[in-house]
Amino acid sequence: MNHVTDPHRESPVIRTVAMPADTNPAGDIFGGWLMAHMDLAAGNVATRRAKGRVATVAVEGMSFISPVLVGDEVSFYGDVLSVGRSSLRIRVEAWRRPREEEVMNKVTEAIFTFVAIGADRRPRAVDSSSVD
Ligand SMILES: CC(=O)SCCNC(=O)CCNC(=O)[C@H](O)C(C)(C)COP(=O)(O)OP(=O)(O)OC[C@H]1O[C@@H](n2cnc3c(N)ncnc32)[C@H](O)[C@@H]1OP(=O)(O)O
């Protein structure tokens, strides 16, 4: 379902407004802007779960479903899908809401994999007993 008034009951990890500086030459919001925000949102969820530093190691299934327009409110939601020894898979969805409307549309989704790393930048184990 890509058109709803309230896609998630939980709060978004990031909510922002798409600005003219974020556009591509055609005037729509640049895909890289969305990807950067998705990485930020997923990284925030992963860092919280891993209780420390994480590095993005892979992105799966990035799809752009519909365009984001200047002035849209864009909300980024993130959930922990799975936790390995040192890796975490985070599902991220971005939803847009035209600033004068109530209906939201899903615009992108992807799964980000992070690795928990220590001060030496090498993988460290994530505490598997923590509740997500
Ligand atoms: C280049 C950039 O700036 S990209 C943006 C920022 N990201 C980075 O800088 C990360 C760059 N990458 C790295 O530094 C290294 O790949 C590290 C430290 C993250 C991982 O080092 P590796 O030697 O690959 O670690 P290792 O082989 O032990 O794997 C660690 C975990 O990552 C997982 N992993 C590694 N590569 C991938 C991958 N491409 N996709 C999914 N999972 C992966 C492994 O399955 C393992 O999971 P587990 O511990 O839960 O079983």
C-alpha cells in the first residue's frame, strides 16, 4: 500500500522538507538527496541498536517509486530487520506528504546493512540480548 494517511504509527527517524537546493536539473528532488537521508536514518537506528559506531557496508533493493517535489514533507522510517554477529540489516522507507495535504505516498525503500565497528574500524560483536 503506497497511499495512506498514516503509514506508521511510530515516529519517523527523520522528517524534513524538500527544498529547491535539493533538486536535479529537471526540478525534481535528486535521488542522491533521498539516499543520503535514508543512510542517515538507517544509521541512526543501527547506531542505537549497536550501541556505538557503525559503518554502511551494503544497500539492497533501492527503488524509487514516485517523485518528491519541492516543498514536500518527507518522512524517513527505519526498522531493524535482523542482527548478525556484527552486522545489522535496517529497512528504510521514505514517504512524502504534499505540504498542504494529508495523504502520504511511499517514495523509496531499501535495506541498508551496517557493521558495528570499534575504534580500530574493525567489526565488533553486537549485543544479541538487547531488545530492538
Ligand atoms: C567507502 C565508503 O566510505 S562507504 C560509506 C561508509 N562505509 C564504510 O566506510 C565502510 C567500508 N567498509 C569497511 O570498512 C569494511 O568492509 C567493514 C569494516 C565494514 C567490514 O569489514 P570486513 O572485513 O568485510 O568484515 P567481515 O568480513 O568480518 O564481515 C563483518 C560482517 O559484515 C557482513 N558483511 C560484510 N560485507 C557485507 C556486504 N557486502 N553485504 C552484507 N553484509 C556484509 C558480514 O556478513 C559480517 O556479518 P556478521 O558479523 O553479522 O556475520
